[in-house]
Amino acid sequence: MDFVLVPGFWLGGWAWDEVAQPLRDAGHRVWQVTLPGLASPEDERAGISLDDHIEHIVDLLTENQLASAVLVGHSGAGSVVYGATDRCPSRVAMAIYVDSGPLPDGASIVPALPDSVIEIPLPSWEELEAQGNSVEGLSDAAKELFRGRAVPQPAGPARDPLKLSDPGRLNVPTVLVNCSMPTAKVLELIAAGNPWFAELANLNVRHTELPTGHWPMFSRPKDLAELLLEVAAA
């Protein structure tokens, strides 16, 4: 299989290193994605849009002639992965959202972010937790690696609304790997019509759990790799 691993805010493809190796050891091809503007602190981030991030994934799929990719999106990359399944659903065998999920048409992650904001620096651990991002399971070494290699997040992909058009995306098998929130709570939010979870009601979703914090690629990388192999095989 072809696993396309897309990290969330502030991270590059390097964040998947400890997850990617077990996937390769199992005989699969792995693409560790670094989205535009996130390769280096010196990258230009002004003008980068959500569309740029989605097209980066679409280009990867088409240029490498991937016909049945497993797209894996973490956190804020959920919009990127879902946007890619909308633009080329025939190339996606499965979409897996790691402590993440697909947004509905017209929704954005941070809609109130002013147009004047070009980038979003990595907040403190305390601020992240206050925003609902659990750091459970992150060792001091993992925190040091994360903060040492983090790159400011381009503001455009966080602010821009997701634009969807192809109903074929609804047929793509979807898996949620629930880490910092138990599945029972996720199901409650879907049933209640919570805007962040509304799109899941339109999809055929399989839920699975990997209890830990918001960054399982650092806190439980081997377990995450095993889970990805399991759900993709199924």
C-alpha cells in the first residue's frame, strides 16, 4: 500500500519518522509530507492558502500515479486530506484521521483569524492544553524535538474555508483514530450536530481508539503504526 502521512500544524514530514519506519518494514511505500511553508523557519508563508496545501497532496498522488493511496491526516491536516479526497476520490483507498476529522463545506479551522496574520507560531504547552490539545504522553525529549523543529504555521490554511464539490468523496472509506477524546464522546458530538463533527454524519466511518495525547506520532508511534496497518488492511 501507499501511505501518505500528512502532519498537523507546525510539523513537517519528519514528525512521522517513528511511525513510517514500521510501515516500510511491513513492505509498504510511505510518503512523509511536508506541506508548503513548513519546511523551514525561513520559508515564505505569506499568501499560502488551504488550496495550496490540498493541491500539494493532489499533485503527489497524480505525479506518482498513486491509484489507491491511504491518506493519513493528523490534527489540522484533516481539512487538507478531506480536500484531497474531494478533488481526486478515485485515487484514495482510505482516509484516516488521527485525532482529527473532515470539516464540512465552507468551514475553516480558525475563521476569525484576521487577514493581517501571516503565520501562527507554536504556542506554549500550557496554551496548547488550554486550547484543548492534550500533551499527555509527550516525554521531555519529545517536547524538545517538537519545539526545536517546529515551524510557524501559515495562517492561510487555518483561516481559509474548505471548498467541497465532488460527492464521490462520501464513498471513500473513513477511519477516525480517536486519541485525546474517547469514541463515545465523538459519537455524542456527531449526534448533536456539532459543527466540527457534522460532516461525519455523511460518511461511512469506522472509529478506533489510541488513548494518549494529541500527538500520538510522538507519544505512541509504534502503536500508531500498528493501528494504521490494521485499519488499512481491513
